[in-house]
Amino acid sequence: MNKDLAFIEGYVKRLPIQGLSEYFVELRQIIDLILSDDPMAYMDLNARAKLYPALGNPKRLLGILEKFKETVALCTLFTLGRKACQLFTLIKKLKES
């Protein structure tokens, strides 16, 4: 997932279209959050502002994470282990807030 996005980002940057790469900022930050060692850092306002400024709306992020929850569960439980549990904890916390 990360390598695929990095490939697309590199391709887009080479295109002569101004501002096109800006459309991938939110997606990059979502991928970074999913692959993070500590996705719960998102709940800290300072960390959120520094690490995930494009993900400032927790309800929007919750909606995105819930849409992909089943896919994320299948993919990450086998490859990320503890990280997957942390991601599901983040989803739970976002629902509670």
C-alpha cells in the first residue's frame, strides 16, 4: 500500500500539472497513520497538528477508517499484528469522542 502510493506520488510530481500532488496529501497521511507504530498519537491534538494536519476532522477520519475496517482487519492482522489492534482502538476512541 505504501509503495503503491509512493509510486503514484512520484509519477504525479513529474506531470506538468500544478497542484495535482496536493490531492494525495490526505491519502498519504491516512496511510502513514495506518502504518504508524502509534496510531493512538492521533488523539493527541499536538501530535495530530504536527503529523496529520490534513486529517484534522476526526469524524471524517472515522468514516474513512470504518469504510475500510474489514479490509484493514484482514490485511493488517497478519502483517502488522499489534499495530492492527492499536488501529482498532483508535477507531473505538474516535467513535467515543
